[in-house]
Amino acid sequence: MDDRSPSFYLDEHLPVAIAEQLNRRGIDTITVRDLGLRGKSDAHHLLLSSEMGRVLCSVDDDIVRLFNEGAEHAGIVFASRKDRRSTGTWVRFLEWLHYTYTADEMINHIEYLRLV
């Protein structure tokens, strides 16, 4: 069993500031922009993030559809676009997840960032 903490892959719809703040906290996070992959399909990002062993963070409904269709992945964090989560909310949630779950526990698991 791998007890390392999860690292993150942010889709192009999330602010780069989330990754910057997480990286400053020592939490390994990359963005689609970092990789120069803006405009690629959601299926591509889910596959690549999984190959990299990173949890995909997204506000794109297609990610949930792919999850529901049984796509294998290294983990997903999803928030609906209509909920309009702040950068700080994303950072706090991903930091909590990083210290709560192992990378193995996130495999094929989805966490929903919802309004409470």
C-alpha cells in the first residue's frame, strides 16, 4: 500500500492561484496551463492525470459523466460551476484532502466540493 498523499491536476477552468497557493504549502499541484494542454478533451485530462497519478480537480460536468461511465482514474474532486467556489475554498478543501486521504485511497474515488 502506498501511503503518500495525493497530488493534484487542475483543469483549465480553475484559477491558477489555487495551484500557486497549494504549491507554496508544499502540496504538489499542476495545471493544464502548466502542461500547455488547454483545449484538450476532458477524457484526455482524466487519462493523463491518472497516468501521472494525480487527482483531477474540475468544474466540468463531463468529468462526472466519465466517472459514472466507469472510467478508471487516480481520483476526482468536482464542484459544480453554478456553486461558484472561491479560490480559498478550493485551497482549504484540497489541503484537507491531501492530509486526509492517501493517493491509493483516492483511486477511482470522487469527492464533491458542495455548498453546505
